[in-house]
Amino acid sequence: MKYRFLTGLMLAGSLALAGCNDTLESAAKAERPLPEKLVRVMKAKGMSKSSPIMVRIFKEEGKLEVWKRKDTGRFDLVTSYDICKWSGKLGPKYMEGDRQAPEGFYTIRPHQMNPKSSYYLSFNLGFPNAYDRAHGRSGQHLMVHGACSSAGCYSMTDAQVAEIFAFARDSFRGGQTEFQVQAFPFRMTAANMARYKDDPNIGFWQMLKEGYDHFELTKLPPKVDVCGKRYVFNQEPAEGSKFSGAAAACPPMSQPDSLRMAYDSLKQSHDAAFSAAMSEAPSGKAPFPSIQGAKEAALVAAWSKKRSRGERVPVEPPYIGAASPNKPEVRYIPAPRATAPAAPAASEPAPAAKPQAVLTPAPANPVAAPAPAPAPVAAAPAEAEPPVPTAAPQAAAPAEKKKWWNALGS
């Protein structure tokens, strides 16, 4: 009896120790500092370790970029990573089980960060967002995570995701309450838009491109709303109006004149470049495979369900291929590979982000010096970057010993 009692105590102690070690290991991963070389890059660009961040993802190029706010108020690229693996094909996610990685604009808050992830470290993209829900799209647990393994997510190496996690952690501690992730099918240049002009997803991508262009103009994460089942960017409802929901009609709305004129000019330049690209001979770079709408998504989702039940299915999910313009056929073909794994650089839906600054186009040659104290500006001078007011003061960051993801989460 005494022997069994002692054995039980030893077993309980072992389990407690294992749980403690697991907690310590998770804390260590989540608290890993950024490499000194990245700290030097930030300092040279006029960024603090705790300044706000933004993330951009490009599927076809297999890249994840981390942008950070400079002392001038504008954002600049800090570093980019080769995505180890992303799931599915180009195009949006439609439904649970279709193996598609999301495309669109997503907002990340502290409670979406997971230091105890089964995939080293991760954060939840917040799919489905307001746009996705307005279109009846389903799915959950869509992440950016480590372990280089993906079924609907964007997967990085452990070393890469540790750095990305550290960028977010430091920014949250500095007072940022949320950061934006922009997920695109490819870099939205005129040449690429011409390559994909006949793709069934082109209408969706043209809508995403407007947000892409707004960021390229201002170097500020765009204010994103959803109305009329569409994304709208940097729009302000007219006095007495408001956004009433993603599926509701858009209210009367407008943009700042300087931004509207800059965007119109950019669009004219893009249209000219698009026409030139269409008139040129094909470059030889074939379009990347893309999902052929909800019908194909349903086929893949059905395949995923059968597979999860242990039923015998083909190794690869089914895809729709066009046998003729009017008669598509279902074929089982290998899923497209993303970029090959690269060496590490050193490894519930959220509402749209609030505007962080005056929305005026960023100059071609931004000024590196810190911006003066904010003051009302009628129009920014052409030679210099317009001043950008800083975010409203936030509560003091939690003490180092306190778990920041709990302290800052909702």
C-alpha cells in the first residue's frame, strides 16, 4: 500500500514537472528577442523596437513581408521571409476543408497570438472576416505558424515565425492594439494583372488591388470597411451616415481630396501599363493555378471529409480543369507547390483597423528625419513628407513577468 502511494506521488510529480517544463518552453519561445541585425536595420530606418507593424503576404512569390512605422509616421519594409509552405491555389478561401489559404485584409489582436501552438508559435488570421461572412464563407483556425506544414494556412520555419511573433509582441507592448495583414495572390502590378485577366477570380483581385494601391501611395495601412459585400478603403461616411453592415448598401462616402487625386493618377498610369502589357508578346511565365470558384472548393472539401473519415481517396485533392470552354471536367492532379523552404533569415473575425494618420500620398523620396509635432495641414508640400499624428496614448505596457498576450487581449 505504501509502495503504491509513493509511486502515485512520483507519477503526479513527474506530470507536474512535465507541465511546468512545457510552460517554460512556451514562454521561452514567445519571449525570444529579435536578432541584433534586425534591430540595427530598424534603427537605421528610424524605427523603434516597439513601433507599430503591418504584414503583407504574396502567394505566387511565396513572400511574407514585415513593415514597421518610422519616426516620420510612414511605414517601411523591415524584412521579408520566404514562405515555407502555403496551402491550395491562388484565390480566396470559400469553405471549411477546401484547403485554401485566405486572401484579403485581416486584423490581428493580442488574443489571436498563440505562444503555446502545436506548430511552434502562431497567430490566427481571424478568418472569416466581415467580407468573408457576407459571402457565406466558412472555416476556422487559419493561421500563420511554424513547423513548415500547412492545410489552409501560411506556414513558416520555426526560426522565421519566432521573429514574426517577436515583431508583433514588441509592437503590442509598445501600445499597438491591432495590426493589419494583407494577403494577396501576387504582387499586383499591371503586368501581373494582365497575366491573370481571364482568371475567374479577377474581379475579386481588382477589388484587393485598390487597397494594395492605397498602401503603395500612402505607406499607411488603409482603413478597411465592408459594405455592399465589398471592401472599401479609406472611405468616410457622409455626415449623418454610417456603415451599417457588410451586406448592407454602402452609405454616401468620400475620401480626402489629396488621396483621391493621387489614386486617380496612379490608376491612369496602371491602365496605360496594363494596355502595354496586353499588347506585348507573352513573357513565357504561365499563370499560377487558381481555384475555379465555389464549385471546386466544394469538391476539395468533400475530398477532405472523406479523407478525415479514413475513406479511400486519391492522394491529391480534385481540381476542375477546363476540357473545353463550356464543359469543365474534374481531374485529380497534384496540388501546386509553393516556394521551396528557405533558410531562416537569422525563423473570431476582427473589425477593420482604424486610420492611424492623415491620408496623404507618401513622397517618392521620404524624409528620414522625425516629423514635427502634428498640426492641421491643408496640403502637404511636394518636397517633404507630410506630418503624421501619432496614435493616441495607450496604457502602459505590462511588466515583463506578466503574460502580455493575456494582459492585452480581449
